[in-house]
Amino acid sequence: MQQEWQTGTIVKIIDETESTRRFFIACDSNLAFDFKPGQFVTLDLPIHEKKNKRWRSYSIASAPDGSPVFELVIVLVEDGLGTNFLFKEMKEGDQLTFRGPVGVFVLHEKIPEDLFLICTGTGIAPFRSMIHDIKNHNKEFGNIFLIFGTRTKMDLLYHDEMQSISNEMEGFEYIPVLSRETWNGRQGYVHAVYEELSANKPAAEFMLCGWKNMIDEARQKLQLLNYDKKQIHFELYG
């Protein structure tokens, strides 16, 4: 059964990077916005006459907390009708029409002993939601590796926040990887990192979110490492 459209109000906008913004949206119903970490919402934006060409879907970046407010983190696409409208036309206090939450890119009830969360760009959004939910509810887990690939350090969304959580949560390791900037952390691409860390972990599970090229390559590499397709879950961005 398809969900009804509802309205929400943008209560806060934060410029996270030069091309990425965080949008905080409050449901106008004022009811708690309940969702599973990893799910997404679809916005209906006035950018086209045809309904299905107006719809844009974004993963929820915040964790469920019983409030009517949820967060989306959105990158400006140069020729994207949807993101250009959101960045240039929408301001705090404006209303949006949305539907959701929906999606099955969520954690199992029992978190596997070794879980790899691999992302690029705004693909960190569902993983941020998951990590906060695990932390907030003291959920049991073995080892969680969040491997986040971007071009430069300024592109690392929620960087300080993830570092702080990594210092607080034993068993959670945050590993940012830069492909186009020299720094004191990991350099190159995410693939070398998960290939190295997943060695001798045959029961590991992998969740991939971000750019299509990264996901396609990761799926191929993981299957070559003898991981079953059932151990690999993914959500495409763009």
C-alpha cells in the first residue's frame, strides 16, 4: 500500500560544505516521524509537469528520536533540477511535500559480528542514522567499520562527529579515505581498505551506499573474495 503524501516545514538549513547542505524538516502533523535507520523519503518538487519527474529520493541522515523532525543531507548537482530548486529556491520556513519513510536498506535485528559500512559522498547519510541509533539504544555489535571515501578532506561530511563516536564506541572504527588530497589518513579508494580489513572474516556482511561506479566495483571485488551475494547489500546514489 502506497503511503500518503504529507507536508513538512524546513526548520533549519546548514551549509555543510561548499556544495552540500543539511535540511532539517519538521512534519506539519507534529507527530513523531518514525522510521528505520537506512530508510529514505521522496520529495515532490514543483520542477516538472509530470509527477514522476518531480520526485527526488534522499536517505534520512538523522536517527529516529521520537520527534517530528528529520534530517536530509543533499549535494548540489550542477545540472540537477531537483537540487538546484532546493538550493536556490527553498529557505527556512518553506514547506515541502514528501512521502515516506520507505526502503529495505536497513540493519538486521541481529547485527553481524563484522559489519562493513562502505560509502562515498552523501552515501554516508543512512550509515550516520544507523550508527547513532546503535549508540543511542546501546545495541549489541561486534565490529563495525565505517569506510568513507571522498576526494578531499573538506568533502568529509560529519567528519568530527564520526571521529568522536569512534573514540566513544569500542568496536566501531571510522576510516575516512581521500582520493585527491595528501593527508595523515588513508589515501586512495575505499576498495583497498575493505579488502585489507575483511581478510579472514568469512561471515562478514557489507552495506554499500554512494556512487554507482564505487558500488559496481565493490560488488565485483567482494564476490571475487568469495563473499556471497546475500552478504552484500547496496543503495545507489546517482
